[in-house]
Amino acid sequence: GENVEQHPSTLSVQEGDSAVIKCTYSDSASNYFPWYKQELGKGPQLIIDIRSNVGEKKDQRIAVTLNKTAKHFSLHITETQPEDSAVYFCAASIGGSQGNLIFGKGTKLSVKP
Amino acid sequence: DAGITQSPRHKVTETGTPVTLRCHQTENHRYMYWYRQDPGHGLRLIHYSYGVKDTDKGEVSDGYSVSRSKTEDFLLTLESATSSQTSVYFCAISEGGSRGTYEQYFGPGTRLTVT
């Protein structure tokens, strides 16, 4: 069945450094790729997304890149701050599913001051 | 949390008892989803709804049923709770529609413990 793999499972960086989280997906019909940030005790929050007709998208310190040929996409956070510390999830739409998503298992990002 | 509330926020129940979780939205979005979140598994889809009285199964639907009698409410029922259903449950909503607007917005979650 459809699968999304996410790496690494944990990531520790110094404040000001960049962080990169990578995901691969299996369903060639996937065309929507969101990223979520989840803080402790809260629901996931949509932070950025990308569609299959776009290769890269930026929003301030956050960017997402998509390589449809290789079936992978990545989240890039620049100039990390302690408040970026959270669990990040990638997801991919399931082809023909009316927008259903399959999620990666998450990356716990720690930004050390 | 995008106009989404979940109730209760915490519940402890005994094995074999029925449990109903409620998701309420004020956004008038067409699609609603129930997920469970467990360590090491990320978020897994239980059931979803694409309109009033229109529902379908997700990846981990066994042991769960849902109902949607109004646009704003989506109920998740565990007919006979088991310890394996101890989890955090999240509701999500999506506008959906012909524009293919897939963005899903999540509620604050319900922590369910089955003893």
C-alpha cells in the first residue's frame, strides 16, 4: 500500500543553523504534500504545503522542495530558533482519494540556544 | 485551531464500555476526518466524511464507527473499547470541493485511556 517514509526521526541543531527533514512517498498519483508542526499537547498545525506542479515553495524561513521523479520532498528551516523545536510531520495525498493524506512518522526537532 | 473543538479532551474508560468522541467545527467545511496518533506510528486515518451522512473507512477503521448528521458535527464511536484503542484522537477538517483544496486543519485532540 501507500507509504511515506520520513528521516531523520530526531534532529538536534544549534540556534541559527539550518535544519532539513526529508520524506519519500510511494504513490506516483500523489499530488499534494503538506508539512505539519506539532507542539507538545497540541494538534498538528499546517505550516507549508506544495503541489505537484511546483518544484519549490518558500515562506519566510521555511521552504519545501519536491522532486516528483525521485518521489521525495524536503522541508528546510533556516536560521532556526528555539521556538522551532517541535515534532514535524510530512504527508502525501493518496491518489484518487478525495484528498486523504498518509503521514510520515515524524521528526523531533530540538533547537539548542 | 481553525474553529474546531473536540470533546471530551481527556477520558478514562474501562475495557468493554462504549465511548463516543465529538468533533465540532464552525467553518462549514465539507470534509471531516478522525485520526489516531500513537508513538512510532504518526497519524493514521480512522474514518472520514465527505458530507452529511457520507462516510468512508480509513486505514485503521476496525473497532470504530462514525456518524455525521449535521455539517458541523462528526462523531467517533468505540462500540466496545479495548486497551489497544488507548491513543490520542484528532479531528481534522478540509474545505475540499472542485478546487481540490486539500488543506486539512486539526483540532486540539482527545486523550483516551482504556484500562
